[in-house]
Amino acid sequence: MLMILAFLGGCRSESGDSATRAAQNAAPPDLDTVAAQASSLRQPVFVLVAESGLSREDDRACRLLEALAAKGRLGNVVPVVLDLSVSRNRATAARFHVTNTPVLLGLSPRGLIVTRDERAITKELVHNRIGEVAQRGRELEGKLALLEGAIGKGGNDAAAQLGLADFLLAQSNAREAISQLEAVAHNEAADSGLRVRAWVELARAHFWIMEAEKGRHEANDLIAILGPKSRDACAGGNLVLGRQEANAGRVAMAQREFGAAIAAAPKSVYAKQAAEALAKLPGEAR
């Protein structure tokens, strides 16, 4: 087994002894490094995102994973505790779009998100997820290998790259999809429709992993670069910007951007989504 427990900032121990405090204050291992080592050994990974001291559920989940790891009850799964009470871990957790804790994620050896459970993390749940991550992880990684193998073989890498990105996005692996989306969005030789779709998803992916400025930058670049020749580009860019403003509670700005998306390409899928989102805004803003 790779390790008993990788504490990325580690949940705080109730004992408070000096050795424990020293271990918790030490520089934590990097999650990408842990994942790479697990992948080389073909081991799944459980990532528990919790904030020690925030709630009973967070503390119980931390103690549970620690106890199961210490007793060897996790099989070959590499358990990682990502404690948000340590500020440096918040940026790492952003890739998983964690808005409430605790969250337990089951990753395949190559990092595909196979399962995601929030709040009630129990021993029975963890045991069930061990088998599920192993079985479904193998299936998903088989599909991943096929999609990766298609790139460079069919004569249309943009379509193949977007297919791989779509697969990753379906697993909520937005961070891993970004490189494929960038390749298509910024490929001037690619089909315009593929570029627009990739660029919209690229902006969305950055917003999903809490990189708001990058998301806005990509959405605005989409409008500026492809917008003069593609009304869908204007619609898609404004849709993404509007959704971000709506999520942030800036209703008036969201209203304007949804309106711009609808006006740019009224019959597009982006206009339809903008109209649906606009209808959900608070009534007084409309």
C-alpha cells in the first residue's frame, strides 16, 4: 500500500500532543504527487474534504477515515484527508467544486471521479464505495483509454479532443478537461462550431473549479475573437458570464448578460439556456 493515510494539512487531533502538532504543521504532500504515485501502483484514492472543528459531521468523517485506514479496512485504496481548516488546502479542494463539507470522493487510479458523497459519511458507505470505485473505475478507465487513443488517428483531432473533454466533464473532472478544451478552442484550423462549444465549456470549467477570473477571461475572449463571425459565440460567452453573475447574486448584471445571449442568437441552444436561467432570476430584477 502506498501509505496508511496522506494528511494534506490533516484533521486536527484532539490529543494536542507536541508530536501530533509538529506532524500537522509540516508541509503536506501535494495531492497531484499522491495521485501520481497511486496511479503508478494502480490504486484507487479516497479524498475526504472536510473542515475540522466546523461541524460534528466533519469531525466524525475525519475520525472515521483515520480509524478505517489505521485498521487496514480500506483494502488497497489510498486515503487522503484534505482539511480546509488549513488555508493552503482550499485551492486544492477547488478542483472538486466543494461548497459544503464533508465530501468523500472516490477516484480511479488515474484520477477519474467515480463517486461523490456529501454530509453523512458512514462506515457502511465507505465500505460500499470501495467495491464500487474498483469496478466502475476499471470500466471508466477503459473508456478513457479508447478516447485518448482516438486522438491523432482519425484525421480530426479537434472532434476527438472534444469527445475526450466531454467524457471528463461528465465525470466532473473539469480540471483535467481544461487542456483538451483549450486545444480545441484555440485551434484556428478547427471547425468554428467545435471551437465555440469548446470555448464555452472551457469558461465553464474554470468557473467550476473556482477560477473565476480565468473563466471571465475565456468567456470575454470567446466573444471578442469568434464573436465577430459567430453569433453563437456571443450567445455562449454571455450565457456563461450571466450564470456566473447569477451564482454570485449580481442579478441585474446576470439579467443583462442573459439578455445579450438571447439577442445574439435567438434560436441557439445558448439562447434557450439563457432564457431558462433568466426566468429563474428573482422577479423584481426582471
